Amino acid sequence: MRNSSGLNRRRFLGLAAGVGVALPLLDTGGAHAASPSAGDPDKLFKDGHFKRAEHGYRRLLKENADNAHAAAQIGYIALLSNRFADAERFLRRAVALKPDDEFSLYQLADCFVRQDRLAAAVPWLRRRGELTGSQTDLAHAKLYETIQGTPWQVHGPQSTRIPFLGLEPLPHMEISVNGTAPRTFLLDTGATTAGLSMRLAKEAGLEVISESTGRADGQQFKMYYGIARSVRIGDLEVRNAPVHWNEADRPNLPDGTEAEGTIGTVHFYHFLTTMDYGHRQFVMRRRTAANRRAVRAEVARLKGETLPLWLAKDHFPCTLGSLDDFGPRVVTFDTGGPGRGIGTSVAFAERAGIEMGPPEPWKGGVGHRIAPERLSLGRATRRRVTGWAEENPRVGAGMKFDTIANFTHDFFKPFAITFDYDDMNLYITGDSMDPDTGR
């Protein structure tokens, strides 16, 4: 489905594939926590009770040291919270016990990618690619083994602040690649590294190291992977950065010009990153203890919200949210959904008691328009924000745990969101935590 600017999100993305103690790992108590399956780690995990599920899996592994499933689940839970030592230890154990565990092979590779240990990810990506026939895995393996020197080198000051050029169809700002004149990029937590148009990749002199096939909304296109010597956002520059580009259609911005790329979570998690919709600005800070303390102090001063942060499927951030009175439970926030603020499944919309419109064509399938009375990420609340319910939403697919909703573009417009991938916190601030009430 296209909006007025002709935007088809998955086409232009071209992807390969106040402050207090943060809430516990969804051990929220109440009737939900006291379910009859409270001792079943698989059910606890599926419901998002990660900490309690991990305790259960550790018990199973103690009882049977060859329990590959328990080892894999402990490793996956650790990776969701960027606990890299535990993730590596248990995922290695899982694939030693079950060499054809393609899911754990990918998580193990991603464990190294998130630490910028790209060479260490190569054998696991190649092994999985050969097992599954995944062109994307093999393309990334070739890319990572080609990189020489330290990847993702950050140069510049402690922080930089860049104004958004606009918020529609998504927040956008200027970025320079390999010293080119700054070009307009869209920001989207559902994107990965810097993704460029073919035109910009040629101008930037990027060399094709590997390639794969991308597919989105019925469109098939070539994906190309290479290494940028420089990606500059404001005063901060990343050198030796993996990037990608493709032949997919790109959206028109409100002024009729075409965006030259997108940038997302893989780039963002190398910094303490703030997407400030309310004040139309983007802030990147180096990931230092001093900067984290400063952010926490600022969130406290603004009486903001602190929520847990998890990272799934290599680039999809998750936190706790509610649909009306259903929740809090794990939700994703893929900010790249123009023209809408929420997405969920028909099943979860029904459980939340949300009224759904009649079925309509939606993203190659069927969806129902919704406008829940209340959407909440902690105390950050919006009312009657519109979105869609569909039978099988794709954002949460493949995560193995339930995500009851995907919070996206329109929800965040009054707020600023900051991602701390060291302490694994999501910070939300705004002039009001409930802007739609007029307070």
C-alpha cells in the first residue's frame, strides 16, 4: 500500500533480509505471571518472561548436559540483552550438540557481528549459508572476511546533533558517504546499516564485494554489499563501515526529490542514539559511561520513562508495551511505518478488545484498520493512533517469542527515544507522557 508520496516501505529499504529502575524482564506479576504453565520455560519464553525462562532452561541443562534446545535458548536470551559472553558460550554449546541448528548458527554469527568481531562471524555465516542455501549469509560472510583493519571506527567529538529536514514520510536528514556532498537519508529502526541508492553508490565509488537477491512486496532485486571508507553524520564519522545498496524503487520526499538511502539500527547501536521527533533532531553520542550518565540525568530532569531494551533478528529493537489494557508485554518498534502508528495481529487485537474495520487489501495480503483507545510504552501514551491488524505480521516473525504489537512512526511523533545498547535501556521523553490528553 502506498501513501500520497508513493512510498512502499519495504521497496525502498532494500534490506537483506521519570527515570527509575527499568522494568524486570517481563516478570510483571499478576494473573499473567501466575499462569498454569509458569514452570514451562518454553511457554515462559514465548510469553516474554525471559529471565524466568532462562532459569528454567538452566535447570534443564543441569539435569541433562546434552540438552541442545536448553543451551540454544539460554544463548538466545543472553543475546537479546547483549550479554555476549553468555551468548557465545551457550550458542557454541548448542551448535556443538546440534550442528544443523540453523537458528543458533545465525545467532552465534550475530553475537560476533554486534561486537564488531566480523572475522569471527564468518565461519558461522558460511556454515549456515551452506546448510540453508542463504545467499544473504554467504554474501555477508564474503563481505566480513574482506574487511581489513578495524571496522566501525568512530572519529570525531563526543556527540553530534543534526536537525531533521522533515518527519514525512519518515524522519530524514543529510549524510555523506565517502566524502560525497550530503544526501538525504531516511531514518528507520527497521533498517540496518547505511543503505544507498545505486546512483549514490556509484558516486561514492563503492566496490561490490558480494551480492545477493532481495525481495520485498513482490519485487525482486539485486543487493550489493561493500565497505565505505567514511559515513559521516554531523560531526561524527564512521570509517571502514559495511554498507549495502540496491536497485529497488525509492520514495519521493515531500519536496518531490528522492531519498538517496536509509540508515537504521546496526548503525545506531554503535552510538548512544536519540531520535527526537518532538524537537526534530537526531543526536549521536559516543558509547561512554559519562555519556550514559548524562542521558540518564537528562531523562530524570525531564521526568521521562525508562524501559528494558532487547535486540532481536540482528536489528529489531524490542521493549514492553500495551494495547489498551492488554500488557505490558514484549513489543517491537520498527519506526519505519509511514502513515501509521501501530501494527498487530488479528489475534492480539481481539485479545485486547480492539475494534477492527472490515478486511481490506494491505501489504500484499489482508488487513483491518484499527485505532486503539490507548497505546503505551510505559507511561508514554498515545490515544486513537491509527494502524493495522493483519493475520500474520512480518516484523515479529521468526523471533520465537510473541510480540503483541509493532509501534511505529506516528506513535513516536511527540517523543524522543534514546537507545542504550550497553545498559540495554530505552529512554522516552516528551513534553507530556500523554500528549493526546492536552496536558
